[in-house]
Amino acid sequence: MSLRATRGLRLQRQRFVKDLEHVYDKMLTLTYTERSVLSFKKFVLFTGYEVDVDEQELIVSINPKLKHVLNEITADFTKFELKEMTHLKSTYSKNMFRLLKQYKHTGYFKIQIEDFRERLDIPNSYRMTHINQKVLTPIIKELGFIFNNLNINKIKAKKVAKLNG
């Protein structure tokens, strides 16, 4: 192998390691929340990440308290569904994909805005215009290829007038 080829391979490996490190940094932001009315628990999903390029080995450690969550996810997804999901770019699209797959037999899914915000982890600072632009538009764009005739109908709540007497 020439010196130039060796150097190119070394640079490719360095870039690959840097990309894997970036992926893990993103994985650290993945959290899991369990809620009840007056309490909640939050967990970091992934707790360790080991990369050995020479051995071509990647080891990912998960929070043992959340093993059941990952087992449920893998049980619920077929390889085809996982392939579909890996092509989604938007986190909101990925979360909505999971929700819609649960309702694939009914063909209908209705959710209150507060629950929608929580399940998709939409920041409280987002107004409806932000949700339309940054959440709903990517969902329709990305999931429209997977779910035929995907429509999102927003139902505005009726405002109740207060009477002061």
C-alpha cells in the first residue's frame, strides 16, 4: 500500500471515530420519562459507548433500569419498520412514527395538544406557528411516504367567554 493510500485510510478512520463520537454525544441527549400526576422520573437511556476501530467493535451500554423499554421497542418493530425509521431525519417524525404504528389498525389517531407536546417532547416555548413549521411540516413530509394518505387535522378548542356579574 502506498504512503498516500495509508495516509488516506488513517484520515478516513479519524473521521469515522469523530463521527461515532458525535453520534454518542447525540445519544446522551436521549432521555426517558415516566410520569404520574404528582411525580416523574427521568433517565438517560445510554450510559456508555466504546469504539475500537482496529477491532471494528462498537459497544453501547444502556441504563439497566430501562432495559425493559428497549426490549419493548425491539419487540414492537419489525426489521422493515426499523429500516423505515432509520431514514427519518426529524426527531419529531421518529416519535410520531412510533405513535402512529400503534394505531395502524384503526387508521385514526386523536390526541390533545398537551399530550402531543409531551409525547413528542416539544418545547413549551413553541407557539402553534412553531409547531406547524418545525414539527407538523417535517412529519407530513417524512411520514407521508410511509403512511399513505396521512392527514393532520387540527381541531381548535372552543373558547368559553367569561361573564362577570
